[in-house]
Amino acid sequence: MTLVAEQVRARGLRSVLVSELSDHLYRDKCDDHVLVDWDSEDLNALTTRLEQRDIEPVAVVNMLERLAPWQLATAAHYGLPGADENRHVLFSKVLVRDRMKALGLSTMRYSDDPAAVDFFPAIVKPSRDSGASWLVSRVDGPDELLAYRRHLAEAGHADTELIVEEYLPGVEFSVDGPVVDGRFHPLLAVEKPEHDHVRHHDSGLEFHPPEQDHVREGVRALCERVDAFCTDLRLDQCWLHFEGRSTEDGRTELIEINPRPGGGMIPEAVLEISGIDAVGAVVSMALGEFTPEEPIPLRERPIVGWIDMEGDELGTVEVSTTEDDLRALPGVIGARITATYEITDLKRENFFLRFAVVADSMSQLRDRVENTLNRVDYRITPPSRTS
């Protein structure tokens, strides 16, 4: 949010934070703040408050998956960029699957009715919001799927819209890039050979460009399919982050797609590879102004890799290493640390430290990553027990 506010201010515009929290962390970084309860209020409440404050939006910027429908509705109300007729398809994993299947771009089995699922193993997750791997689970049979649904009900999430998808083994990868006039331009392709397939969290070293041949081919094939998908939906002025998986025998499928830049160190990696500021591009897109000066190639060099460090037990993570300590190390191009981080749920991704490294070869990259990891000092204090 700080970077978004800075980009807005650099264009001579005022940044208005819209949130449900009166003490929002980034409130003081913006020029104004409007309160809206995302769960209980509607668009009319937002537009009324904006009018009362004499605020006339010229762009709507959003970086959160769960607020994408609000972004679309607000842009449509004010006649702003970002209100593409078919953009709503991106907000539902079921609608994405339906469109990919109709276009012949996917053979993935899936169902939005858990009671009708007859394929296993499978991945079950919310269709409209599974950020930070929230409620994402593998089920190996009908009994496990039933237990998952019972857990949802017990946790008060019985009405969550679900999708159940065929589980595809293989290596996971992600791709980031802009969509302009119906064409997708891949900028960053990331191989994730150490992905946690049990918790479905990112794990270990991730890097661009992919190293394994079948992953490189999977990236190429899936980028072509996503391009066709974007053309069909007539998307324009939006950023896509999508994840795929490739098997050694040549099958590649889309796993997930989001209308925003990837998290963690991906914006830093995109900037290093392409020279394009992903946050700045998103702001330009919200204004309808993003136009590549020339065709954007998916560059092979330099090699960029990063680590997202995740706590593996409940408690308070305290990091004594500083971001400046890490940035001073060879090859480190970015670091982000939450000095004190509370872990309350191990089913969510709990990344408290991230860093990105650039190198001329994979062996140099691994050496630099190992050197950086050896400089990280942290501890996890278990939660206090009360009688």
C-alpha cells in the first residue's frame, strides 16, 4: 500500500485509502481514508461516503484478491478503467475452469458440487478466495472430502463456495505479466521445485528462469493458453499472476489465476528482469495508461531466486536480523522482514522473512542463497498457556 500511495502521489494525484479498519496500518501513508465494512455494506455505502467527502475517483487500485469484485463494481459505477465486461470471470475459480474448458484450453476435471465428485486424489478449496492457501486441502477419497466439509461447517464456513479439482502431480510454476488489449505478456516465469505439496504452501528456493526442460515447455504452453483466454475475455489493462503445474510426461494445467501481481519478492524480481515496476504498472492500468513501448520479451538473464521463510510452529516469531543486514550480502536485491510476527494458524502461509538474490548461474545463486540463510537469526516463542 505504501508503494501504491507513492506511485499515485508521483502522478500528482491524491491517494484515498478505503478500508474497514479505522486504525489501518497504512492510513497515515495516504492522503485520505474512507471506512467501509466489506462484509456488511454495499457499493452504495461507499459511493455515498465518497460524495460526502467530495471525492471523485479517477482510478481504483486494488492488490487484494477478496476485494476484486469491489474494484470492478466501483470502476463500473464511475466509468473508469478496470470495468471490462468479462473481468468478473477472474474472480471465480469455477468460472475460469468453465471458460478454459469451453475454449478447449484445459482437460482438468473439476466440480463445484462436492457431493458429485468421483475423481481422487483431488484438491478442494474456496472458489472465490483462497489467499495464503486458506482452506486449501488435498483429499484422497470420499471420506476425506466429507471430513473436510464437516470441518468447514464446524468452523462456521459451511456456506463457502467450493471447487474440487483433479490433483495433478508434477512441478509447480508461476508466471507474471500485464494484459494489454487482450494479449498477455509474460515477464517472469518461476520454477518451484521445493513446493510444499502437503500444506500447498510455497517453500524453498524459487527461481527464474525455470531450470527443468518440462517446466520450461509447460510455461510456454500455458502462456499460450492464457493468452487465448485473455483474448476471448477481451481483457485489457490488468496484471495477471497465475500458477501452473507440469508433469514429466508433458501434461500442463492451470492451477490458479489472479488479477494482481504475485506476492512476496515477485515485484522485485519482475523489476530486475524486465525493468518494469509491477506496482507502478498496476497504477497506470487503473488509469488506463499502461502501454508497453515495445514487445516485452521473457528474458532468460539474469537468474533471480528467492526464499520465503515460514514459521512451522505456533507462537511469536522475533527476528534480530535486519533488512539492511541482508541487503549488504552478495547478490541480495531485496529483503522484507516482519520483525515480530504472530503465528496463530499453521494452515495459512506464515511468511515472516523474504529475500531475493541475483546471480549469473544456478550454482552461484544457490551459494548466495545459502550464505544469506546462514545470516538469518530468529526465534519462535510459544504462546503463553493460561489455566
